[in-house]
Amino acid sequence: MNWTERVFKLSEHNTNIRTELIAGLTTFLTMAYIMFVNPSILGDAGMPKGAVFVATCLAAALGSTIMALYANYPIALAPGMGLNAYFAYVVVLHMGFTWQAALGAVFVSGCLFLLVTVFKLRELIIRGIPQSIRVSITVGIGLFLALIALKSAGLVAKSDATFITLGDLHSAPVVLSSLGFLLIVTLDRLKVPGAILIGILAVTVASFIWGGNEFHGVFSAPPSIAPTFLQLDIKAALSGGILNVILVFFLVELFDATGTLMGVAKRAGLLVPGRMERFNRSLLADSSAIFAGSLLGTSSTTAYVESASGVQAGGRTGLTALTVAVLFLACLFIAPLAGAVPAYATAPALLFVACLMLKELTEIDWSETTEAIPAVITALMMPFTYSIANGLAFGFISYAAIKLLTGRVRDVHWMVWVIGGVFLFKFIYLGGG
């Protein structure tokens, strides 16, 4: 028995090395943008962009490796979108804290996150999530992915009058991403292996011809990580004024990551009742990556919803995540080449996966409005607030409120009251976000 079979149990999951490698590459291509977006956002907070780039790649590689070898899940990790913006624009630029103190807050929230996981409190929380809310998590993530994809493709654009509107249909990104989407759907229907990856690569090649895309070199030495490595200020993070920041980090990390893990794992058919050991390990891997990232010098690391694209490409084991980890490490040296894949080339893959995830709507009991309405609210609020955590918050609060007002209190797990109460407290005293 070779090493890959012994560690990842490929035959048990009806997969093979080639499929897992393609799935890993597919996932990587859909989330590689974080290598360039994260340094840009955290750079606005005064952090050295070169060091943040290295920290981002290392945090993604480390987190994904832990997920691969410890949990054997096809889920990749990297610094999360949303929390990096909160880190830079709210905590540092608006509230006036140093980026070192903000990193300290990430570290403390990661430690709390790890304790909640180790003592099985996180597992208890998950068991308390109603089935309707669990289903809506997958649907909401699908809608969230769709919005990201349409925005990246240029099919939707912001509008002062209507918030969002139709983009420029004559632009190269819209045309190429639309054709890429049709190519992926066609190849998938014809059962062509690696359909999603082929679609991404086809649009990328076309972008060099019609999209104005170009290479800016291939190899480059990685910048020094010294300016951000171990630069966190834990003492400042524990001061009274930033404790609210730690709570926000913790709540968003807890539910954003848990929601993503549940949604992607369910999509892969790995969330099997009575066989939760691997899922529990994935929670621990996700928890460990947060404070590791803060030590390296980046905002909260989390499970990536884009992992769903790799799952759709056939990924079922940790070999998919390990492939992502290796590619992130490689990108330390070939950053210009990795940046050649434009966002509109990965958008068709995300939209395709989003469409498939919406089929979970059929599992909602539409005849029972006390279950269906909170589920719909959960799913809708994720894309409309651009936050998985906010969707979960409104879902729990509405679920508890509707059950209470309809005299169905006994149907509600006590954990729902606790979670709903915490989110309500956060909204009232700490505001949204």
C-alpha cells in the first residue's frame, strides 16, 4: 500500500491521485486571488505588502496541510475575505488601533476558537443547529458564491440608484466568462474529466488574446516576512477598548468557518451522521490555522467556500487540500505567473458550483413555515449582507423568534436560544458587520 493510499484512503472514497490533483488545482485557481487581494487590503492598514504576501501564502499552505493530513478533508484554508477588510478599515483605520494590536486580537480570538473546539463546545453548537438551518447554509453559500462570481465576471455592477445593476455586456471579461461558463456546463454534461479546470484555463488563454491580460514575468524571489512575523501586540489586544473587536472576530470566525465547513462537506457527501470524527478534526484544523496566521502576520485564516469547486471536480480527500498547500508554497517563487489567471476566468467555475448547490432547496419542508422561513432568511442574508456569519445570525434569531411566537418553544434546542441571544446582543450593542 503506497503512502497516498495509507494516509488519504483514496479507494475508500472512490477517487484516485489524478482526480485529487485536478481537484486541488481547481480549488487553488478559484482562491488564488487572495494572494494579491489580502496584501492590498492589509497594506491599506499600514502593513508591509511584501511580508503580507508571504504570510498569506504560508498561512494558506499551513492551514491546508493541517486540514489534509489531520482531517483528510478536501477543504483548503487561507486568510478570509471580509475579516481582512474589518481588520484594516474598521479596527485600524476607523477605531485607531495599530495593526500589531489588531493581529493580537486575531491571535486571542484564535485561542478562544481553539478552546471552544477542543472542549467540544463547537460540536455542541453544531448539533444544536436545526436541519432547516443546516440546509440553508449550503443554499446561502451557493447564493454567496453566485454573487461573487457575477461580480468577478462583470455581469453585475454597483449602482447608486439600485445598489446593483447589469454590467457592460460588451466588455471582454463578461463575454469570456459567459463563454467559459457554457463550456464548463457542456463539458460536465458530457462527463469530461476536469471540466471546471478546462473552463478556467480556456478563459485564461483567451484573456491573453482578447482580454488585454499579460504576464509580468514568471519567477521572483519571495520578499522577507520579518516585518510582520511575530509582530502581534497581545497586551494591546487585551485592553478594554479592543475586547469588542475580539468578540467580533470570534463570532465571525466561529460561524463563518463552521458554515463553510458544513456546506462544503455536505456537498462532498462527507457530512455523514454517526461518522463525525473527521469533521471534528476539520474544526480543529481550522481553529489552529487562525492563530498560526496571526503569528505569521495576516488576518484570520478560515476554510474557503471556493473549495466547493474542487469538490465538484471530484476531490474527496485531504490530497486535494495538500495539493492546494503545495501550490501556495510554489507561488512564493512564481507569484507573477500565478497572478496571470484573472478573476473573470475563475468566475464561471464559481457560478457553476453555485447553481449546483441550490438544489439543496428541495430538502426544505416548505409546508412548515416555522422551519422554511428562517431557512430562507438565512440563505438570503448571506449574499445580501456579503457575510455568511450575518446570514447565520439572522437565521438563528428569526428561528427562535418565530418558534416562540407560534408556541413551539419545545421544538427549539437550547443551543439555538444561546446562539440567537449572543447574535442579538452583538447586533444591539456592537452593531452589524
